Amino acid sequence: MNKNIDTKKIIISNPLKLDCGKEINNFPIAYETYGELNSEKSNAILVFHALTGDQYVSGKNPITNKDGWWSYVVGENKPIDTNKFFVICANVIGGCMGSYGPSTINESTGKQIGTDFPIITINDMVNAQYELIKYLEIEKLFAVVGGSMGGMQVLQFVANFPDKAKLAIPIACTSSHSAQNIAFNELGRQAIMADSKWENGFYSNYKLNPDKGLAVARMAAHITYLSEKGLQEKFGRKLQDRDSLRYGFEADFQIESYLRYQGSVFVDRFDANSYLYITRAMDYFDLSKQYKGNLSDAFKETKTKFFVISFTSDWLYPTSENREIVIALNSIGADVGFVEIESDKGHDSFLLDVPSFLKTLGDYINSTYKVINERRI
Amino acid sequence: MKEEFNIISNLIEENTRVLDVGCGNGDLMKFLQENKTKDIRGLEISKEKVQNCLSKGLTVIEGNAESDLKQFPKSSFDYVILSQTLQAFLNPEIVINELLKVGKKVIVTIPNFGYWRVRLQLLFKGTMPVTENLPHEWYNTPNLHMCTIKDFYNFCSAKNIKIFKSIALKKSRISEINESNLNYKNLDSHLGIFLIES
């Protein structure tokens, strides 16, 4: 987070009016691109990242030195083939990978903004990223794609800019954060804020980091990304590096050790305040409320083709919530396809090697690209 | 199969909005897209078949016609097609009513249980008929409500459903069905194709 890495960045000079009422300007958006934009500028795909994602979709992430978060989907000869498509992904505002967020240094004080950072929404994130599309001089995207919070951004993008994408693929998401979703996010936030090193969000002033709280937040969230069956099959009651119980509170079980590990690696790459701000943005997301309770109205103006995907074992953003998006689109005669993919991997399925998902997504994108280009829409 | 597709295609006007209910692997959708109209959607219950359709770039929704047709507004399609699927529903009457709501016109095709080859199997072999068109055994058939051309014809008149066109198919021979030849067509055709409206 905000380490000295060479991130691509633009400064947005246009003022952006946020939903909270505040206005921001001259703020950075960090982004990454993959593949080449063709001469007609007709092959651009904007990928939106999820809660803890970043702009490094594919290839090696220069900060973690691990594969990009969507390496199964984006890359050469992958479902979104970068030999063919120009893929753009930006770090959301509120994030900690170079875009304007709570860890951005306030130049007048020389300190991190911390919790003086304004509350942002999914709508604000999308509007900020649209500035990047304008900067790249792309009149119309071929597709906007994203899973989880990325899917929410897909929906918001089409609602805000009905003629700027030919195809929209929201995956494993919802049009409105449920009580359960809010509850889990609140649990994470309380874990961070209960850490004495949080210092009301100004921990960096004291060279502190609420890493214990952030790790607990991540551990709790991580459970929601998996399925009961997946957990049981992978871990069961297997013991960690021992033959019998130790009668103490060490990580006796593999699942404990796994979660502790997930928590500990997460704090190295993610900012605790960003976690607060981004989960808040997700909780505030209610697209139908933005349209007076009628979700269909969000898409009334658009000719964008939709493809909605959910997963059988995803209980965080279950099929029923994805289906509501499909129903809203069908009720206005929009062009929408939908499938629920069979998978035991829970909400995380969209990030993982789920062959029928990867095949269907790739084939659909490629054949739709062919059809749309042939028709020259 | 090809003959059925041709007949269906001939019943549809160009550049209209079409929904194929129980679209399977999307063969009919593909055929109509190439020959009649680009604006075609599908509804299919099998995940695997939905994925096959989507892989071809077809706009298909995974869903069950008995519960998921409701989401489409009234008369939102010029034509709704139900090809050789009616017999597989728990409640065909409700499905027909839903189809007639969603579509301005509905095309229903029916594997004819009154075909003489089917009748002979039951009459002489005394077993449930298994034919090229109805390949399942009684214990694994998805077909819950088999009917004959005459059954469907009578059903439409009893329910005040208008039949615009009714066509009988035997191998590749196509003929019109009417009041006077109904009994003969019911005996001598393997498939009935109906264009109806509420």
C-alpha cells in the first residue's frame, strides 16, 4: 500500500461531486492496462475490481509479487484474451493502490488523510473511473465486467452511462446490499476500530497499524467467500502439523491456521482505513433506491447487452439476488442472458479455476464480440 | 428436425421479437437468427444447455417455464415458440396460458401420440411406445403429459384459443390440418405444429 512502486496514474482535474455532498478535484486514479487498443477503439474492456482487489488484474502484481487477482480470466489466451482485447482496470477511489484514498498524503500537512477522507459510494467510484475512460479517449467500451463489488460497479456504470458500453457482465453480485452483507461488513469494521492501534483512523501519524483488527476483519470476511461444503472438504477437522490436540488456543486445526495466514498476508497489502471506506460504499449500494424503488428504471435508457452470472454455492450474493437483476432487465425487454454456474467454491468462485465458468464467459465474450462487430453496432 | 425448423421459420415474420421456451442447445435459435430475425431470446432449464447456448453468443436465461415466464411483460414478444416441450411440464395448461400472455402469437409443436406407429406399439406389443421421436422408456421419460394432435386441437377449441394455422408433419411431408381431415392427420403424422393466439 502506497509503497514506492511505479503505478500508472492520472490526476483528475475535473471536480467530482460525491454523494456525501463534498467535492473533490485534482485527485489521482491509478490504473493498469493490458493488450492493445485497436485503431477503431472497439476492443476496450473495463474491469472493475472487488473489495480488496486492485488494478493488477493479470500478470504479476508488482506489490505482492503474486499473480494478478483475475489471472484465470484475463491474459493471453485467457477467456478475456489480451491478444484481442484492450483491458483497463483502475484502483477504486477509497482504495490503497495509488488512487485517491485515506492513505493518500495530504500535501499541505504531509500526513495521510486518514478518516478525514470523505465517505464514498459505488456511484462515486464509477464516476471517477469514467474520467479515466475519457482520458483514454474511448468513446464506447466493448464491455464492462466485474464480480462482487466489481459487479455492483458494472450495474452502476450502465445506469450512469447507458450508451458507453455494448456489453455488461455483472458476476456474483447484487443490486442492493442485504442486511446480512451489511452485518458482515460491520463486523469487519468493528474489528478494525476495536484495535487500539487504529487511533480513530490516524494511525499513520503515530507510525502504527491496526493490523490485528484488520486481520480479524479479513478472517471473518474470508469465511463468507467460501462454502460450507468447500470448507469441510478442504479442511474438515484436520489438524495442523500435529497428531493430537494440544489443549490450548494455538491453531490446532488446519482451518484456523489457514485463516490466520489469510489475515496476516492481507495486512501487508491492504490499508485498514480503505477497508472501512470500501465496505461502507458497498453497504450504501442500493441501485433500486436510486431509482425510487424500481430497479428496471436504472436500465430504461440502455441498449447494453447483459450477461448475469451467479454460482450455486455463493451464499453472500446468492443466485436469488442475481436473478432479481435479470428479472428487472427482462421486465423492460432488455437483452439479458443468465446462468447459475455449478461450483462448491462459494462466492470466491468467480476468482478461481472453475472451468465451466471460464469456458462460458470466454465463449460468450468472444462470440458476442464477433456478432457485434459483424453488425457494426 | 430440419423440417420442423423450416415450418416454424415460415410462420414467423421477419425482424420480429421471438422467445424460444425450452431452447435446448439453441439449434432453433441459431436457425432463426440466420434466417429470420436477430432479436431472439431463449429460456432453458438445463444449466449445461444454457452454457452451450451462451457459448454460441445466444441470449439465453436459465429458468423454468412454469415459474419464470412471469417476469416477461404482457405481449413482450411477437412470437413465443414451444418446440416439443409441452408434454414435459407438470401443468401444460398453465404454461400455455403464460405463453399466450407473454407472446402476441404462440407456436407450439407436439410429438403426436396418435401417430399410427405409436398406436400399433401399444395395441400389438402391449408396451408403452418407444419411437424415433419418443425415444424414452416409460420409467425414464421426461414426458408427463403426452397428447395427440386431436387432443391439442380440441383443447384449443374448448379454451377459446384461436388456431391460425395447424400443420401436420410426416417424415418430411407437410400438410395442413383442418376440421375435416383431423382424424386422418391425427393418425398419419408424427408431429403437429400450431400457430395460436388467445
